[in-house]
Amino acid sequence: MLTDQFLIALKKKHIDTITKYNEDKTIETKQWEFTTKAGKAEVNVSRGKVFEKACISTIFATVVIPGRDYQSTIQWLGVQTFPSNPLVPMFMGVFEHVSEKGLEHSPGYFDVYPTIPYDEDREYVRREMEATAKKHGKKYEAIVEGYKKMFEVKDTLTGIGYGVGIAFGPEEEDFEYFHEAATSIFNSYFHLVEKRKDMKPSPLQIEEMFKKRAEWVRFTFLENRFYQGGTKLGVPHECFMLHMLPPLVKF
């Protein structure tokens, strides 16, 4: 579905890395057509030892985004992980290539979402992202303000984890910076996975994971503007539920 070579390579890199951790090369793939017939969606799911569930998903669609009077062709790569160990943080990332009105843009956002936060982990990712921004002559702005602007909200709440990722706005044109930031967060996140995956959690930490997951479900259905906006454009609810929801939740 994708034609952007960077997104194709990034998709493969996530699938290869996650299946390596899960000690199983089996990937469950499901595909849907938009309810509006405007595009197609695909979700690739890995379930295993380190990641109880991890999804690497794509969308290719040509739509009219609400509030605009022109079409946008969207190539979308989404990554969502739910580790089995609460000491390993979750990851949520969206990486896009949007073609519209003869222009090419690279919106997106990503962050690391801990169940059990570690200051050293937060600082590690922050330093890596700041260094990437500095290399490209950009001022590093953590994801919080960009997220508020992108999703038109006053408070980020569950939508932000450590708050050290980056939000690229809809007008972003610096693909080189976007590509390197995506690579940097990939390397940083899996560094944390490797660091924490063999640590033994306590029963209380496991319980905290289930509380986090329950909140994630509430956030997905009630506050996640991407879920709300995407389904209005024609993404089937089943597609986004498979991609975004935890594998096991306790209420």
C-alpha cells in the first residue's frame, strides 16, 4: 500500500525488531477497505514473549480532511506496543507522508509511555531527541505543545507519556529531519526495551499495568482525536480497535 520508501523501510524495521523480541516470526495481518472506499488499511500484529501485543499498521487513502476544500493523499504508518512486562514502556508513534495541492508534508508524532516511570529513561530519550533536533538546526520542543496544537486540546492527559517525543505539524516539509527523528526514536525506544525486558516486576507493578491499560481504553474511545477523525474519514472501527487497544484489560 505504501509508496514512500522511508516509511516502507521503517515498517519493515519495526516488524523485524518486534518479531525478534517475540521469538516468533509469525505476523497476523488483517486488511480493510475504507467504508467510504477512499482508501485501504492494514494492521500487522505480533504477540509473544516481550510484546504481549504490538501493531505495525498502514493506511493509504485520498480524502478531504474536514475544514479543507481539497484532497489529501495520506500515507500513514502507525506503531503501537503493549509490553508484557510493566517495566518496559509502551510506544505510540504515527509517521506520515501527505501529498496535497502539489506539496509534500511529513506530519507525525511519537512518544514513550511508561507504566512505571524512570527519570533516567526520560532523560535519555530527551537527550537523544534534542541532539537530533540540534543536528538539523531545529529548536527542540518536546511533544506536549505540539500535541495540543495538532489535536486542538487544552490538556494532553493520557495522550502524552514521558513527554519527550516530537510532534510534527501538518505543514512540516523537512523530510530529512523527520526521517532522522523517526530513526532516533526507534533506536531510543528499543534501547529501553533491551534495558528493562528482563527485570522482574512486582505484583503491584503488574496491577498498575492493568490500570494503565484500562485508562488507555477510555482514552482511545473518548479522547483520541485520531481515532475519532480517522473513523469519520472511513477507517473501519475494527481496524483502529485492533491497532490501538490493549490485548488484555481489567475493569
